[in-house]
Amino acid sequence: SLNFNDPKFPQQWHLNNRRSPGRDINVTGVWERNVTGRGVTVVVVDDGVEHTVLDIAPNYSPEGSYDLNSNDPDPMPHPDVENGNHHGTRCAGEIAAVPNNSFCAVGVAYGSRIAGIRVLDGPLTDSMEAVAFNKHYQINDIYSCSWGPDDDGKTVDGPHQLGKAALQHGVMAGRKGFGSIFVVASGNGGQHNDNCNYDGYANSIYTVTIGAVDEEGRMPFYAEECASMLAVTFSGGDKMLRGIVTTDWDLQKGTGCTEGHTGTSAAAPLAAGMIALMLQARPCLTWRDVQHIIVFTAAQYEDRRADWVTNEAGFSHSHQHGFGLLNAWRLVNAAKVWTSVPYLASYASPVVKENRAIPLAPHTLEVSWNVSRTDLEMSGLKTLEHVAVTVSITHPRRGSLELRLFCPSGMMSLIGAPRSMDSDPNGFNDWTFSTVRCWGERAKGTYRLVVRDVGDEVAPAGVLLHWRLTLYGSVWSPVDIRERQRLLENAMSGKYLHDGFSLPCPPGLEIPPEDSHTLTPNTLKTLVLVGCFSIFWTVYYLLEVYLSQRSVPCRGRPCRWPQRGRRAREEGTDLESVPLCNGKDADGPEPEGPPSTATLLGPDGLVPQAPDLLRGAEEQVC
Amino acid sequence: RAGPSGPEGQGPGALSWAVHLDSPGGPGQEALEQWADTLAQAAGLVNAGRIGELRGHYLFVPPAGAQQARQAETVRQQAEAVLGAHETVRWHSEQRLLRRTKR
């Protein structure tokens, strides 16, 4: 029923495919129910965002934006000789292009706000990546990253120490503690026989790894396979197939609109947009909830080349397509009824030293590690999410290695695919491969790592030095997972997708950007001074009391604290006083008359008298 | 500090070190920053500020003009010697350029 006047909207087949019905992200029904990403901010971490373009300006969030290349708050792209810095603007348009402005196109989450972090237009360091991943992380909900290490079929790289720390910090502290959502593109190295398990961002448990399929649902020539792929969505394919139509920059040769956006770069922002729709439906979804909902709702479809395998928990996965196609309707309906998954549980094996030669194919080196019930008792881990294997291997030609991991169920993941172009002589030095193919399966049991050399050397040359297994999951049992699957299927009719239904959401944590609650050295010094003064004053006071006591004889009788008048207490004039020996009244009833405080008060009744002034009145008092 | 806005303002082509500090005098942010300033100075560098939101992580850079005056290798040797030897430095790494491509 929605009809936008944006001139290119009819060509945005990924949103509403009229030529091949069903081959789109299935978003229009969600929009019809007013789920458009309202209240959610997506940030494009890229080469800048031209936020003055008509499709972006009304949704632009300056608060979430920054330019790390020029160190200023404005992420406006800088024109270059290659007309190349339009990338971030195109991604931003896919996510949040404003509809009905007669300009160009419509974004998946056109009600969301869009920010930009310009970081790719210049040299990049680990520390800059770390800054980018946490920039304005209480404003930005979703970080869309359509970039990564070189997809040349020979690079093994990923976040370094600071980037890793920032991803981890983002999921813990970002978005009021619900966790920043990091969406990453899986890679464009298909024609170089590359594989996204050699990309550390794709392997990270903190990221949502998104691949691309063309309009026909097939893996495009540029796409990469890997065991850590979570899901796929649409993008361009070969020349005969349509690309993604989206907003573009209007600098250089740009017109403000393009029909030719493609690559996994075009797929990741669509996923980011769909996650924005989920977060509007249920703002308190955690970063792990988002991953779970993708796994539970991504749709397997007919593609014989995809080599789908169904795991023990009933989830189908393919190294080409992850758990399948993202479907906005299914994602949002699932989000609406989703209650948070249990805490993240993990188990890490010790580093297992092997020092064993890797044989040439068809022979294999098989090593295994058994995870017992006792091993998992401490964390409570029962069912799996991500499984990671960290290896150190020497080999004169790294690309000849092939690594397969078998979960206890027998589910196989090709975690280290051979790469013909990778002739690096340094092997792997503590590289972490990961797989999501065992998602929902039981964690207990024996994990097998099978390594072989598929090169054409005469003698085996590689050595598996050591390896380590790390499991991530939760206390959910297989029964819990099946129950959740049933709950979601029940919600897919859309019956909960209206404003009248919403599960309660916790408010989240108020996390200050700086540590404002810790004591500064100056505060500590002040406290110490105040403390010293208090001690000094206490000692002085006690000494004064003691000396005054010594000067007041009690004539052999014990000194007593006089009982003070009720009226004085009521009137608030009951002053603290030194003990007096009021022999006459010591055991008698409390007198009704004026209190004996006069013994310590001056003539005006206010100023205390020094103890020696009392001596003259000794007989009256004690 | 090297710049008003911390490590974001650093030219990435220049020498720089990421340093992860253990807090010397308690958990206070100000104490950490003061300690980072002192340590950077000892290493012949300047504390350019905290790295994003990462607590205890700082970026150290050579003072303006110093890199031209001294050979990069000399700067590197002094920095590595001081940072590598100090017990409050949990981890440090010279920042290298990363190759990242749009996809």
C-alpha cells in the first residue's frame, strides 16, 4: 500500500521486487506497520557521508558523527582524483534515505537516524580503528562497516589489539550496556579464491558477518565463503544482473543517485538497516540477541551449489550463505517477542602443544580435545554459539593448508580453506578461526581439528605447533532452543506487530563517557586534610574533657552523668556536657525544674564556661 | 598534551605508540592521565590522550618538531627502552599503518 514518489524507488528491487516477487528483503509489510527504524541511529564507518544530500540531510545525526581523518566533527567526504569517496554516502543511503522527497531512493530504515565516521580516506592505524568502533557509542546503535583487510587471497589480518579491545568494549558498554551492533561485510575476494575466515573482523564473535547474494539468490563472483558467515542479503551480481539502487554523493561526477552499488559493501548496510528495524521493535535487544534472531530467522532457500547442512539443533548453514537470507519481516516479528538470551558462557581449553608434521593430502593430521561435563560446570555452558580455534602452524606456503573443525555432533566447518594465491612463508601465528555452524548444538563432547597439506610439495613441510579451542554459548539447553524456535514461528503471522503489544524493556545502564565517579588525587588530598583535622579536633576535645575532669574532685564517690531535663530535650537545648557529680539527685527522680545545664552555661545561658570557673560553685553542684 | 582532542588529532603517518597502563595509584582517571604524561615524558614522547573509550590506553607521540630533529630510529630506541622496561606498562605497540579496503 506504500507508494513513494522517489524516482528510483521502483528500481529498488531489493526493497520490492516486482519482476521476481519474493527476491527482496520483505520489508514493505514492516513499514506498513510503522516500523521504520524510528529512534535508532546507524553509523556508517567509511570514507565519509555527504550529509547535505537531500536523501540524507533530514535523517542525519551530527551527534553520532566524526571525521577521524581530519579530526573534526564533520564527516563530509573529501573529493579525490579517482571519484572514489562516495562509498560511505552510498551505504548511508541504503540504510536511511528519506522517502517521498522526489529526490532519489528509499532506505531500508528510512525512519532511523544516520551518522558517519570518516576514517577510510587516509592512513589508518589500530588506534584509529579503536576510536572509530566506540565513537559516540551511546548515540550510535549500529556500526556498519563495509570494509576490511585486503581481499587479495593472500592476506591474513583483522583487528589488532586495540581494535579487538574496542569491539569488546563496544558490546559491553555501548548502547547503554545492551551492546553496540557491529555489522561487517564478509569480503569481495571471490575471484582471488579468498575466504572470510582469513578476515579477523568476520571471525570475531562480536560482529555480525554478512555476505552477498545476487538477485537470483546465488553467490556472486566476488563473494567469499566462510564458516563464520552469519547470513546473506542482496547485492549486485555479474553484468546481467541488477545492482543496488541507492543515494549517491553529488560531488565530482556524482549525481546524488546510483544504480550501480554492488559488492558485499552493498549487502552489509542492508543488514544494518534491518537490524535498525529490529531495534525499533524491541530497543533492549542485546548484541547477542541480534545474532540469535538472525540465526533463528534467516531463511534457507533452494540453491544446490550452496551445500546446505542442517546441524543438530535444526539450523541450516552453508559456507556460501551462512544461515540464509535475511528477511525483514521475520527479523522484526521475532524481535517483537524476543526475551534476552542468558549470559554469555565460555570455555577455553589449555594451549595444546602438538609439534606434529602436517601430511600431504589425502593423509591428514587429526588432533582432538574432549570437553567434559566437569569442564563446563563452572561456566554453565550447555549449547554453542561461536566456536573458535586458535592455531600456530609453520609452513613455507600458507595457502596450501586446509583446516577442518568437527564439533561433537559431527558438524564439519571448513575453517581454513586452501588459497592458491597465498604463498606466505610464515604460516599462522596464533590466528583465530571461528565457525557458527554448530550454533545451538550441545557443547559437551570431542572436538576434532583435521589439518592437511593440499600443496604439491614432495615432502610434507608444515608443523602444527600448538592450538587452543574456545567455546562460546549459553546455559540454554536444546529444549530451550526448540521452545524459542516454536515461539518465533508462532509470531511470524505478524499478530504481535502492532503498537499495542510490547514486552517490558529494562532501561539500560547510564554509562558516562568519562570516569566521573572515581576520586581524583585532589579530592583524595582534600579528604585526607579533612580527616586529619577531624582527628586533631577529637584528640584536643578529649584531652580538654580529661583535664577538666581531673580538676573536678568527686569526693570519693563515683562521678555520674546527670539526667537531663525532658523539657530541654524537647526544646533542643540539651547540650552535650561533661559528666557532673550531682550527688543529691544522682539516684533520685528526674526533677521537673530547669535543667542543670546552667552549670556549664554562662550568664547568658549560651556560652559554655571554662571548667575552672565552676570551682566557686562547687558546693552547689557536686 | 599533543593536541586538544587527543589521539584523534594525530597524523597517522608519524611515529606513535599505543600504551596500556596499569593504574599506579588507584583507579582514578586523572591519576592515570598524570602518570601517562610522566611516562611519555620519560620516553621522550608526549601523551596525545586516551585512545577512544579504552580505559588505561594512551597514544604517545614524539613532541612537535622533535622527530625531524632526531632520527626516527633514535626516537624509537628510546621509546622502546623506556616502555619495555617499565612495570606499569602492561602492553605497548608502535602503531603501524593498516591496509583496509572498501568492499
